Amino acid sequence: MVFNRALGCDNIISKDKVTECGIDDIFSRLAKYMQEQPVCMTVVRRVLVELLYNLNKQVMKSVKTNYKQEKIGHIISYIDEHLAEDLSLQQIAEEFFFSRQYLCKIFKENTGFSVYKYISYKRIVLARELYSNGMSLSEACRCAGFNDYSAFYRAYTKLMGESPQKSFIKENRR
């Protein structure tokens, strides 16, 4: 039912945007004008045009954002599927027909991570998972896409703030 939902619930336009751009005020004015006797249809029509204009404007902004988010989802899936391979920024950008700069910009805007940081983090998580499942640490590092243990160690220390050994010892105590 359209009228029994919370403001912004299951809508294309968020609650904050509905309030921010004045759509909720337009609905309030429309309701007020419809209750007046006699109803002035000229005023009602003008308010409806204002409402439709604002809705259209917000939906167009939302569609652009959803397109970017959908693209980011595909990029993340691509990275996740190719973690063990050499992944360069140029290769990923070419795969999705972006410039490297544009790829970096939209990825950071939508995820909060740089592309390299995301790849490093996902590789670390995969290496830790493989190691905890019984694989040797050096083999887990190679299978997760690190060239060698020292590359894993540098990335792990940089992202996690401590060496892998300290982190793994803490985990084993739990």
C-alpha cells in the first residue's frame, strides 16, 4: 500500500532527499489545497507540476547513482574472482572501459577504499582463511595473489597495524 509506508521506506528517493528537496512540503500543501472549499484546480495543478518536476529531478539523480553503484558491484566481483592473478589498475580500467583516474575516483567514492587497498585487504583475508584451513602461510600467500611472503608481510603490517605473527598469535589464544 502506497500510503501506509514510513517516509522513504522502499522508495527510489531516500527520506532525507524527500525532506531536503521539499517534496514532503509539496504533499502537505497539496493536501491543504484539496481540503479547501471550493477546490481551486488551477492551484492544485500548479502544485502537481511542481511535485512532478521535483520527483523527476530526484529520480534522475538516483538513477545516475544506482548506475555507478551497479558498475562498482561488477568491478568488486571482477576483483574478487581474480584475486590470485596479477591485478593492475590499468587492466581493471580496460576491462570496464574506464580511464584509470575515473576508476579510482568512482571506486573510492562508492567504497571508501582505494582500488589497491581493497585488493590488498581482500588478499589478506583470503590468505588468512587459507592459512586457518591448514595451508602453509607461504602457500596461502601465493594462492591469495601475493608474489611472496615478504609482499604479504608488508601489506598485512600496513593495513592491520601489526605483523601477521602477532595477529595470528592473538587469534589462537581466543
